[in-house]
Amino acid sequence: MLDTMSSLELFADSARTHIDLSVRVVHGTPASVRVRNRFSSNLHEIVTCSSQGAFVTSWGYRLGTVDDIEAAAGRLAYLLAALPA
């Protein structure tokens, strides 16, 4: 069985490599990662991890899977107009 909390922690670590993003893991139900662009109050997103291992935004966009967490975090960074460190 997939440990979604561990997957979200790894996703958050990958998202933190993008210097323009502020990242916070929320240990709630459901667990999520809150990500925002430090320079724009309009650019923010909440990401969850499905039981199938897909990272999904609050508006239903599938960023990727636990098989390639860095790519999923990079896709979110692109959507939030963030630069890599």
C-alpha cells in the first residue's frame, strides 16, 4: 500500500528546490502540500496524493506520479512561474 504522506513529503522537498516557491506540508485529512509563489499572491496551489500515487492539484490537474516526483514538482513550479535554484 502506498504511503501518501511520505510521498507528499518527498514532493514538498522537490518543490523546495525551486527558489520562488514557499512550500508547507499540511498533516490533515486529506494530507496536502500548500505551495505558493513568493512574489505573487495569485499564484498558489494545494496538491494532494491519490491512493494510486498521482499528485493532483485542487482543480483536478494531474501533475505526475510517485514514480517521478521531481518531474511532478517541476510541472507545478512551471505552472506557478517559479525558477529552479
